[in-house]
Amino acid sequence: MYNDPTSYEETSATAGFAYGILKAVRKGYLSECYRETGLRAMYAVIQKIDEQGRVQGVSYGTRMGRTLDFYKEIPVCPMPYGQSMTLLMLAESLHHFPPIINGKE
């Protein structure tokens, strides 16, 4: 695995991982010990939702490239799939918190 500190953090992938982890924990495919990992990813994605409700930090369509710079030069903008993955993640998150009714849990 290669980590490049000059690369941005891509939000839609994080939303997808959070959704998958949280759903797998809920369905019993993963141990409960992974719930915290899913929640941490979810909180990171929530930080990328702007005041207008758009998910920031999503890469424009990504095709195969031959260099790291190819990927770094792909525009970053609020793409529909980033919004969709975030919506799936948020919907799944509702299963992981007790309902709040009239301000009480």
C-alpha cells in the first residue's frame, strides 16, 4: 500500500466503506468490534457535507491511469455517486443509534 501525503482524501470511497462496514455489522457478517471503524468513517464523511448539503471531496470519474499524478489531476467536485454513497451511509447509520422521540432517547 502506498500513502501519498500530497493526495486528497476521497469522500465517496469512505462513505462506501462506512456503509458496507455498518451494514455488515448489523447483519452479523462482521463482528461488533468493527462498528467503531464504520462510525469513525461515517463521522469523517459527515465533516465533508457543506452548508448546502453537498458532499465535498469526491473525485470526478476515475479511469485507469499510468501515474500517481494522473490521479492527482482528476478534478474534485460534488459528483452524484458521492452524494448517493453518503445517503446510503446515513440511512444505514439510523440502524445504529436509538431513536430520539421528543428530545428523549
